[in-house]
Amino acid sequence: MKDRLDLWTGAAEITEGKILRAVGKNGKVSGGSLSTTAVWKIVLHYAHRAGIERLTPHDLRRTCAKLRRRSGGDLEQIQFLLGHSSIQTTERYLGGEQDIVNAVNDRIFARVKKFQSSSD
């Protein structure tokens, strides 16, 4: 992904500031960031092209965070990525998911000790 961004920023001659920038109706690129409305329109446009009826920028944000965590991402780095002020907010945001394939209890080897009664 970084290689692709480097190619794009090189072609666009972007050396500093925001990567995704607003483009005016006259086609001129501004130094400002995209508006919330512009982000929504872009997400909806590509979601519809992909055959996805309902998708929001927040869905993408949540999915990114969960994929980072699932792939071993550090909780504090995900907190930083999301801009949360507390780690507890990030933990709640990520939620918990049961991993049936790699269930934690499958790694427990319990031994059952046979107890002898006093009458034996």
C-alpha cells in the first residue's frame, strides 16, 4: 500500500501536507482536506461499484481497526490510529469476538485426579 501511495504522491507532486485533498469544481487541487460529505460520496460510489448496498466510512474505520488487531497489532498503536484518548475506549470499540477455530480452551490440558474415599 505504501508503494502505491508513494507512486501516487510522486505523480501528484505532493511532498507535504494532506495526502487526500479537495478538488474544486474548476479542477484545481487545494491544500485543504476532503470534507465529510466528499468522503461519504467516495465511499458510497465505490461501495456501489463493488455491489455493496450499505457501507459507511465508519464501517471502513472499524474494519481497519479489527483487522489490525486480528493480525497482531498492538492495542496502543490501534488506539493511536483511531485517535482515542483512552485504551478502554479502543477495547470497547474493537469488541470481543469468539475464535472458535483457535479456542483458548483447546489449549488447556486438564487432568482429572481420582479421589479416593476414606472407605477405600
